[in-house]
Amino acid sequence: MPLPVDSLTPDSPLTSIREAISQSIARCMEEPIPEGYDVTEGNKQKWCSGKAYGIAREKTGQSLNEGTIK
């Protein structure tokens, strides 16, 4: 099932990007981890966040540094 971040474009405003990322992480957390991924339940939030931010970066062409660990 497509996530909200899949509909982002390079013209998407930052508020829409943030909302799509938040909704995508929430939806990902509700779904089971797909087969073939070595993700434990404890790491699921990090995996979902990485997935959402990665797709958002790809779709918008922006670095979105707020999704990185400092």
C-alpha cells in the first residue's frame, strides 16, 4: 500500500512534507514488517522513520536534515 510520502513532489511545501512523513511513519508502525527485512520490534520505529524520510527525500529532492540523527 502506498504511503502518503509517495505522493510528494519537488514543489510540495515543507508543511505538507512533514505531515506526509508523520502519517507515513504512523501507518508503517501499524503494518507488519515485510518478509526479508531484518528488523526487530524494538527497531521498527527507526526503520519506519528511515523509510518515510528516504522516500520523502527521493520524491522532493530535498535533504530534509531534520530526519537525521545528530
